Amino acid sequence: MIDLQRDGDVYVLRFDAGENRFSPDFLGAVEGALDSVAKNDGPGALVTVGTGKFYSNGLDLDWLGANQDRFGEYLGRVHGLYARLLELPMPTVAALNGHAFAGGGMLALAHDFAVMRTDRGYFCLPEVDLGMSFTPGMNALIAGRLPKATAHEAMLTGRRYAAEQAREAGIVQRTAAEGDVLPAAVEQAAAMAGRNGAAVAKIRTDLYRPVLDALHGPALP
Amino acid sequence: MIDLQRDGDVYVLRFDAGENRFSPDFLGAVEGALDSVAKNDGPGALVTVGTGKFYSNGLDLDWLGANQDRFGEYLGRVHGLYARLLELPMPTVAALNGHAFAGGGMLALAHDFAVMRTDRGYFCLPEVDLGMSFTPGMNALIAGRLPKATAHEAMLTGRRYAAEQAREAGIVQRTAAEGDVLPAAVEQAAAMAGRNGAAVAKIRTDLYRPVLDALHGPALP
Amino acid sequence: MIDLQRDGDVYVLRFDAGENRFSPDFLGAVEGALDSVAKNDGPGALVTVGTGKFYSNGLDLDWLGANQDRFGEYLGRVHGLYARLLELPMPTVAALNGHAFAGGGMLALAHDFAVMRTDRGYFCLPEVDLGMSFTPGMNALIAGRLPKATAHEAMLTGRRYAAEQAREAGIVQRTAAEGDVLPAAVEQAAAMAGRNGAAVAKIRTDLYRPVLDALHGPALP
């Protein structure tokens, strides 16, 4: 379901569950991996990557349909995952090998930087087209991490951004051909791995305090 | 004073009162039109446009000069107009056929997107040159909708932005020749008209909650 | 240590103390100069500039090392300096003749605009590389004045921005050759000197109210 390897100073966390939707098992596996990574001492950085044509498609709507009474609890756990990344005491880079949709796109935004594959794959927040809206935590995460005009367009139109469009809109910082996405992300992460982890976490959590307050607050309004 | 037509799924609200300053009668007419538009069921989107060389020059200073005791009440009504647009359950596009000054520029910012005429007309917040400042609601609207550097420059220098400058500064998203401004805005609105109106309103009001709180709060500090 | 001259309507405040670190004496001299400038009546604008290869390197770490018991008081005074600039009743321009590091970089951000020297000198927030973080006031100032992506990169990676990089990142608005930095800043300031000072201060303090609240709040969490 996931795979955690270390490449020099860089932890590479691979999501390997098809569309990488956030099933409870998937969340548990990722939480466990982040627990392990957070114990790192000395230089370190994290790269996450998916498999095939998906980075992550976000919420597990099948599971949710069968467990509607656990909606709030489930959303709280997803919020917790985003918060864990913002609080991680090391630099983080998302290697977007493929689609980053909805909650999966927000997962990418919870990283410090993102590299996106050029030949296929979209970043998309399709909620508006599904007649859905965003939780307070998700709203705060998107608004806190994207330029205002991009947050507005992405949230209100559900636009699909290909790699170069995503870079121009400030959603990702770099683009790369399919085979170069992970190496580029690892290279960027390695260059930052020497940073003081405690300082990284303190600076990042101070900068995103309102986002973290929303993510740790009530999952539903 | 105003004219409301429907072009396919798109409501076209034309301001037709010279400089389109916000006299009480003008505000009443626009409020009535938005009441009508808000009752839309099914696909829908709104375009607003002015006439001749003016989109809108904002506050009606002549009326205000004669009714200074009603300043707070009047500002509250202007704030309410901006809030109504942010709360409207459909996508909105401003077709800037001409000058959008002061409160008229802010009216443009209360729309989802704006198209601006290239050959003449400016976006300008001239308050600083008039020795005036911004109400809490106006300050929140401008700061909430413009890139930080643009809000700073526009508010503190009173710069007049021609169309291409306004696009580069993130004030408008598209520019067009005089005869193409309204068609371009209608085309963009039509492309978004199928969005779920309730979702649009919920996402937008969540995203701009602090702006709406300021607009609905005391009109004067 | 400092020198205050008037060039037409423009006050030119030169920092002339080597690295221009914020020793108590330096702070006292700058505070006195700003007191004098703030009494201006009629047209006016302020330019600050350093000497040689330094604009300012920020906190006086030598003095702090010998006066650790006065850390909070000292930081409060530095915060006060930033606040004074944001509150100054006239337009302000920083002429970055050289390095603007850490607290010195933040000093530049407290001005309305900045012009940066092209051939040498960096803007840099090196705190993360020193294992340090930012005070609540400094965090608010940086986040309030820089585009989100730039604040994130500058604070979390300690990147050194040369002039053109700083312009692209939205840290400065203009760049100039060494001999043109001060003239360009004075020219820009002079063009804005006719603005109503009270309106400038009111608009600016309203726009940056959350930043000022943080700067005037507790210096340490």
C-alpha cells in the first residue's frame, strides 16, 4: 500500500494503492510512515510520490458512502494528515507523478514544494463540479498555500491544471518529464536536508498557524 | 438607470446612468436586479457592464455632500452591494467597458473575474489623492481580492491602471478591444453557468468569510 | 552612525555604521531621525540607504550575547522600529545599496517600496540556517508584505536573492546599478511626496493592522 525507503538523507514515501485514495488503511499506513520519519535525527527531508498515473485522488468516497456516520471523524483524520506534513521537522517535497485531485491535490499543497510531471496528470479541485464545498480546514489550507487568484480560480471553477499551467499559477514550483519527477524532487529535498529540523518545524508552524488551527479545529462547521 | 437581460444562461446587468455613481436610486435598482437574479434556478451566471466610457465611478459624492448625516447608513448599503455579489449563487464576471474608479473599482473586485477594455479606461483607487482612506469593509475587500503588492500600490499610490497593466497586476484576468469586452465576459460566464449555484456560493463565502464579516460589520470604525 | 539630509521634499536617512546592525545606539539614532521626519508638514517622503556593501545585517548579535537578559526588551524595540515605518505619515522607499540580511531584510520590507543594487548584495532571511525562528512580529511582517510563495521560500530555505531574483520574487520593485540605487529611490519618493501624509498613514495602518498588532504585541511568544 505504501513503501518507505531512504535515499541518502532523503526519505522517499511511495503511495502504491492505485488511485491512492485515503482509505482508513491507507491513512494508517501513511501515519505510521510519518511517525517513523518524524523520529529522524540529523539531516533529513521527505519526498512523497505515487505510482503510475496517480499521485492521489483524495477522499475514499466508496468507504465514506458505506460509513456516513463516521464522516466527521474521517475528515478529522484527513485534516490530521495535512497538519502532520506542515508540522514535520524537515523539508518536504511532493513528486507529482500523476493526478492530484481534490484531497490528493490538497495533500500536495501540504508539502513545502512540488514537482509535477509534464506529459500527463492534472492538479484539480473538482469539488464545485460535484456540488460539494470545502471543510474549514481544507479551505484554510488551500487559501493559505496558493496565490489568491489561483485559490479563487481552482476552488470556484474546478479548472484542471496541467504541469506548466500549475507552475504558472503557483501550485507547483517545478515541472519535469515523467522519469525525472522523482529524481528532481529527491535532488531538491537532498539540497535542503541539512536544515535544522526543529527550526524548519517552528518557522513553518508559525507561518501557517491559522491553517493549523483550522486543521486541528472541528472537521465540520 | 439599469437594464437586466438574459442571454442564454447569462444574466447581463447593464448600468446605464452616466458615471454609474451609487446614488440611492441606482443602488435600489441594482439591488432589485440582484434579487431577481438570485432567484435563478438551474444554470446561470451574471455579467455586469456599464455604458460608454464608464463602468462605475463609485460613491455619489454629490448626494453624500447633501446627506452627510446618512454617511454610515449609505456606506452600509454600498458594503451590502459588494457582499451580495460575493454571496450570489452563480459565477460573476465584470465587463469593464470603461473607468472603474474608487467604489466602482471595488465593485469590479467583488466579481469572480473581470475583462477590461484595452483602448481606454482605468482601474483606479484615488482615495489617497483625495485625502481619504478606506472603510473596514472596503479595506478587507481590496486586500482579500488583490495580490498583496497590487493592493499596496493601488491603495497607497492611487495609480491608474490601463487594461494591460491591470492584467499584469492581477486586477483583471482578461483584456479585450472595446467591442469585445462584453462578448468575452458573456462567453466566460456562459462557460461557468453550469456550475452548481449553491456550491459556488458556499465555496465563495467560505473563502471570503473575513471579507464578508467586515462588509457586514460596522460601516465606519 | 546615521545621517539625515533633505533633498527637495525627500528625507534621505543614511545608515553609516558598517554592517548597520541594530545596536542600542543605532536604534536610538534612527528613532530620533524618524521622530524628526514624522514632524514634517506638507509634501514629504523618506528614503533610507546604507553605506558601502551593507544596507543592514539586522540584530546586533554581539550586544545580545552580552545582554541576554534584555532579549525581550531589545526585540520589542526592533519591532517598534518596523512599526514606526509602517505608521510613518509619508511614502517610504528603501534604497538597498548592499546586503539586507535577517532583521535588516525585514527593515527593507517595512518600507512601501524598495530599489536593489544589481551588481552585488543579497536579500536573505538566514534564520533557518542559524537554527533560529521568527518572532510573532517578524513572522507577521514578512508574511504580510511578501507573496505567499516568496515568504515560504525565503523563511524556510534561507535563499539568498540577488537583485533580479528579488524583483521577480516580489521582494523589491526595482533594480539599479550601484550608482543609480539612491537616485532611483529618491526619484520614486519625490514622485509620491505630494500625497496626503495623514491619508497615507491611515490607509497603510489599516491595511497592515494585523502586522502592527503583532509588532506592538508581546515581543516573544
